[in-house]
Amino acid sequence: MSATAGAPLRVLFCIGVNQNFFDLPTGQHKTVWDATVNMLKQLHDLPGVDVLGTMDDDQHMVGPSDSWPWTCYVLADVADQSTVAEACNLFRTVQVGEYGLWRYMKIEARVGRSLPDVTR
């Protein structure tokens, strides 16, 4: 199977919550959640990104997720590699107080292509 020229990249953004989030005093987690919502909005609005869906596993997973299984996922079609990097960079630029979001969460992008649509 070969990739279709000009087709968007199918990207699974895997997001984990770091121990720093769980170390916050009770009541201070909302600032991280607000920054996360801000990051997701910026990701959705990023030119070249078409968010296809999200999944959050926070009701069945408690504690830090340093790797698989991740806490949440965003599946998107993305125009190119530089846009994937720009999306990941949001964790550096979105602020939580004096820190970047990366202090509390991490992201890993899995890049591939979509499977053939067999539903047609």
C-alpha cells in the first residue's frame, strides 16, 4: 500500500497527564483544565488540522500516564509534518500561570495514513 500524494496525514495525538498535575493542591487543577481547553481550541482552529474525534479515558484511568495507555487522544487529518509539529508545540506555548502546559501534560503524535473506506 502506498500513501496518496497530497492526502493529509492521519495523526493520533496521544496526551498524557504528568505527576506534576497530581501534585497540585486541591482546587488548583482547574487552571490546568482551562489551559487544556484553550489548547484543544487552538488545535481545532489550527490551519491544516481537521479534528475527526477525541477520546478521554479520565473516568477509568487515575494517575499519571507516561506512555500507553494515554489519558486522552485526538484523531485528526493534518496537512503536513510541520503542522503536526506546530500542534505539538501548543504544549509549550499555552500557559498555565508561569509555566507551559507541558509541565502538567505531555503529547506524542503518531503519524500514518487512513485505511481505505470500506463503508461505501
